[in-house]
Amino acid sequence: MNNHRLGIAIAAGAALLLSSACSSGSTDGGTPASGGGKTQTLRVGVASLAPGQGNPFTATGSPSIYAWSAIFDALTLVDAKGAVQSALATSWEQVEPTRWRFTLREGVKFSNGEVFDASAVIATIDHVNSEAARSTPVGVDLMNVSGAKAVDPRTVEVTTAKPDPILPKVLSELYIVAPKAWQQDPKAFANAPVGTGSFKVDSITQNRWELSANPDSWRKPKVDKLQVIKLPDAAARLQALQSGQIEVAIQLNPDQIEQVRAAGGTPQTDPAPQVMSLAFYQTKSGSKVADQKLRQALNYAVDKQAIVTNLTGDLAKVTGQGASESTFGYDPQTQPYPYDPEKAKELLKEAGHDKGLSLTADVVVGSYPADDQLYQAVAADLAKVGVTLTLRQMTFAEWLEKYQTNGWSGDMFGLSWNSAPWMDAIRAYRIFSCAKATAFFCDKSVMPLIEQANNEFDEAKRLSTLQELARKVHDNPPSIYLVQQTDVNATAKGVQGYLNDSRFIHYEQMTVGG
């Protein structure tokens, strides 16, 4: 990044924050959740906001989760170690191969006063099963969920089309919405979402979400206000943290860690259940990346260890599979492609590209640690073996639209193997396979293993299946495998209670120092 661009980003970020005239020690006429005389405000700087605003069916994971985790709850929550924890459901059991029974948490209300009970779960699942929602990211992930019915107001049974050994994990992705508010007008709901979470929405603008404590939440917060502020550049987020304009900075770069410490803040490095990659658009008519040897060559051509050392400060790890070490299904026997430019040239020649090749890749930058520099490093390495890679930057909203429709015009695109929120490798393997409705890569030979993993209830056998799948997908790569990601967030001096469960940040536990 040049100094001119950096200066513009920092200045724009500072102006945006200062214009709000907000202060963690400000006082309003309300009753502070913190119990003191001043209203405590927790301000969070993020690279981008949810493209679907408050509609929780329109996306999964980052960046939407950084606001949605304050507003919504699912029946379950999968923690950073992969264990399924209770949320709106306190217990569950499988009563038949395709039927699970969930006991719901008592005394929970939505922030608009609607009562949370079995009918709210049913209404949410009915929507996911509707024609309007089946093509959304959440609808796609929950395609096996066929329905729900109430046993009583505090008990609901969820049915699946096929047996699902990890349904409690899968349902951690489905945020329960207030049924009356949703059914009245889904478009209006996106601007004024209503959930059971710790905060309720006061306003949503292009660059900022303003939220206030939901005093009736079962996850009652310790601060009174929450602001989620869009600061696209990592330098702007760091500068805002240093100057006391935000208390939490999301997705900084590794080389900013010491600056956080120098400002009295605390770096928060969290292993992510994600493997960064450049996905191949293999199903495109006339695809340049259809040849397996070519795709292997591109994997050999990239010096991933240099990326880890030079760009991530050794926080990330080199990998050759879609599952991170924190994900169920990780295979320790599947090794990364070694950096071998000569092997890459040999395979390129065998694939008929010994005289060079030009490719394009669509990428979003500023969302993950050092992603801009990482993509540039990949392009530089590919150039050394005769492959010219043109990187085309776009916003996350533009990227998401192309992802949902397979609207890519190039040969590759940035896509992480994301196992969150399930913390299970099968989620990513489905996406990088024929199982995706709008498949960008399809290897029919691995589909029996995916189906086997989908249906296997014996955990040891299921792990073995996923590890065999890792080896097959390594050899016929759907992407250039890059690194296992580590998120670099930061909290300001005096902030306590930071807890991150696979990017579900528990704002309700956080306090702001005086």
C-alpha cells in the first residue's frame, strides 16, 4: 500500500469517527446497564459491515457475524474448541435417524417483547425451507433440514431429509428471528432486526450500526451501548484504536501487533477455522484451470512458508488441505505442497503451458490479516514460473453476489475453506465440490466420501472418512492452498472480558475501563 492511499484511509477513518462525537464516558438519559452514572459505549472497528444488513439468512461468518453476534442467537453455539454449547436450546437428543428433539431455554424474549418459544423456531425453519430462502447462504447450508414441529411451547422437533450426525452443529448457523417482526416485512426487518441477543438495534447506516443494551436478554450485557463502525483499511482501524476512538479493532495485520502493545492495548490472536485459498473456476465453459496438472503446478509455484514468515509473523501455518488444525476432520498426514518452482514448470509444460499463461482472480482485501500483500506475493511467485496473475479487487458485497450466482468472469477467486460456525470440515468440502448448487469446482470421484461423511454417526469412522477426503482433495486441488488463518484483533487498554468463539464475539461479557 502506498503512503498516499494509507494517509487517505487514516484521515477518512478519523473523520468518520470524530463526526460521531461519541465517548465511552458519555452520559445520556437512560439507565446504564453497567449500573454506574455514565453510559458505557463499546466501539468496534471492522473492515466492512453485513451486506444484507440485519437479514441473518443472507450470509455466514465474517463480516456479518461481528454485528449479528450482538443481536441474534441460534439454538446452539459451537465454541472455539469445536464443542457444541447450549444457546436458545438447553439440551437435545436424537429420537429417530431423521428427527432431533430440542428443549428450549425458558423465559427468553425478543428485544421487541415477542416471546421466544417453539413457534419462533418453526417460523424460522419454515422460512429457510421457502423458495425465497433456499438459495441464500444459510438456506444452502441447511438444505437437509426439512421441517420442525412443536411438542409443546418449550420443546421442538427438527426433521431432516437424510440422517444428519452433526445437526446440533449445523443449527448453530441458523439465527432465530422474531416471527411477527419478520413476517410483517422482511425488507423492513433488515433495517431494524429483532433477535434475542444482548443488544437491540437503534439505527443502521452505510458506515455504522448503533445498538443499545437489551436489558431483558438472557445474555445481559455489561455495557450500555455498542457501535460497530466500518473502517475499511487496517491502518485506519489501528489508528482509531491508538487514539481512543474505538475499543476493539477487528482484523488487523500481524505487523501491527507491536503498535497495539505500544499503545497499551492487547493483541488478540485467535486461530481461525479457515484456510485461505484462491479457488479455481473449473466448471466454467472453456476453463483455463480445468487441467489437474495445471492446478497442481500452481500449488507448487507458491512459496507459502515465505508468506507465513514475512507477512504473518509466523502466526499462520502452511497447509495443503481444507481443514484447519482446530477443525474436526483435519488430517495430520496430508502435507502442504512444497515450494518447488522447477516441479511447477515441469507440470505446466505437461499441461501445455510451457510458453506462459495469463489468469485473473477476483479478490476482496482488507478482511483478513495481510490479505492484500498475500495475494501480491502469490502473483509474484506465479510470475516466476511464467504465469501472469491479474488481481481484480472488489467489495465484499460484489464478491458475495458473484459467489451466490457463479457470476465470476475470471479463472480464480479468493475463497477460504471455512468450517465455521460448525467447526467441521464437511462444510467446506461441500462448498468446494459438486454438492454446491452453483458449483465452481466438481470432482465426482469424491462425492461418495462426502455422502459417507454426511451420514456416518460413528465419530471415529467419520473422522477417518474426512481424512481420506482431505487426501483426495489435496491431490486434485480445487484451489491454491495458502495458509491456515489466524485472526488478529485487538482491545484497548482497560477493556476486559474479550471472548471469541470462531468470530462470535461475546460483547455481553466485555467492559470498558474508566
